[in-house]
Amino acid sequence: MKPFVMILGFLAAALIIGQLVMGQLILTNHDPKIMKAHQHSGYATVVVSLIYITVSLIAIASQPKRESHG
């Protein structure tokens, strides 16, 4: 599960950075092709990020409770 979560996290981060770069390109070039790509990759970014958050929360919740020795 850990490698899957790590790969998904890196993919989510790369997609978010891609969204930032495309947003900056749109602001400077006003290219309609980039705008459409930005929209579609934005959907993918949201889906991958939500899956990453869900899987991460499940992984955290499924860890055994740590007992305090105090």
C-alpha cells in the first residue's frame, strides 16, 4: 500500500504543478488550446488528488493504535 500511496502522491503533486504552469501560460499567451488542456488536466488533477487523499486517510486509519507506555 505504501508504494501506491507514494506514487499517487507524486502524481498528484506533478499534476498540481502542471496546473500552475499552464495557468501561467494562459495568462501570458491567451492560447485557446492551452485553455482547453488546462480544463481537462484540471479534472484529472482533482480526481487524482481526491483519490490520494482518500487512500492516505484509509492507510492512516487502518494503522494499529500505538499504546503509550507511561
